[in-house]
Amino acid sequence: MTPDLSAALPELLYLHDPLCGWCYGASPAITELQAAFAGRLEVSVLCGGMVVGDDAGPISETWDYLRQSLDEVEAVTGVQFGEGFRALGDAGTYRYDSEPPSRAIVAFRQITQDPARTVAFAHAVQQALFRDGHDLNEVCTYNVLLESFGVDVAEFARRWVAPETAQAARQEFAAVARIGVQGFPTAVVRVGEQGYVLARGYQPYEQLRAGLEQLLRETM
């Protein structure tokens, strides 16, 4: 039997939240890093539960703060927040809750068993909200996204509403919290049993690439 060489590869854990604007800005760099280090590094995405429980509620409660940060995120990262998202914020009634989109990412991972594709799906989820202004609390939003990933819509919908998926998402939030993450995005590289923080907060691709190259040289 051919050995599974991928099991020996280091892993980049991209710790993010679907409602994190800076994560939306960071995701293209993570995608670029994933392509550049293909065959040398596995990339996985985990959701941190930034806006859950008592913190979840109408976007009007935090829109003044969010709106002020949009221009900065755009200027620093190069992403664009669409008019659809800005309209959601101005209307004020959209429920800002990390749990539904995190459940979507967990359900996608469960179905595909493919961490690499899950990274791409997580980015697509953020684009649906921040670029297109779609409702991440409605399953129909994900049905459109799933077409390009070849994932069965009915199976996804079943998992998305399942209590077990919600429990898995909460466990993921707890796991990220145990890592000691202070904010999102955070990138951690796991080499064997050891974990190394690559980045806290947004970093551009070239900075991530250089840091990762150095870390791999020192630990491999």
C-alpha cells in the first residue's frame, strides 16, 4: 500500500469568522498561499464564533462601528464591500450571527471531507455576504454557492439544520478559543505536535509567504 505522504505535511490553520471583515480581506492571501505551497502544506479553515449567543443581534447594533471600518479594510487589503452589504447595514434589521454561516462551513466539510475545498467555500460564504449582500441565515443562499462545488443541496440542507451540526460548530468555537486566539484572522502552522503562530491579524500575501518559508526552514 502506498503511504499517505500528505499526513506528514505541515498544516496551516486559518482561524477566521464568517462575519469578520478583516478575514474577508485576508482570504485572498490565504488562497494564494494555499496554491503557492501546494504539496508542501495542507491548509484548513476553522470558525471562531466571533458573534454568537448574546452578542448576536440586529446589525444596527454594531453598524456604526462596522461602517467606519469598511474603508480601512478596503484600503489595506484591496477587497471591496458591495452595495448589497452596505444596504443590509443601512436597513439595520439583518441578524448578525456567526453561527448559521459557521454551521454551513462545518456541514460542507462533513460532506466533502476535503479541507482544501472547505477553505474555498468559506471564502465564497464571505463573498456572498460582504460582496453581494446575501442572507447567510437562509439556506437558499448556500444552495446557489454549492452548485459550483458539486455538493448535493438536499444533503447540505439536512446537515445545516441538524442539531449535531450546531453542536459541531460550537465545539469548533471552543477549540479555537483553547488555542488562545485573541482576534481574527489568525494563522497557526502545525508541524507534528507543535503549533506556531504565523500571523495575528491581517498580513499581505508576501509577508505571509516569507514568514511561512522561514518557519518551515526552521522547523522541518
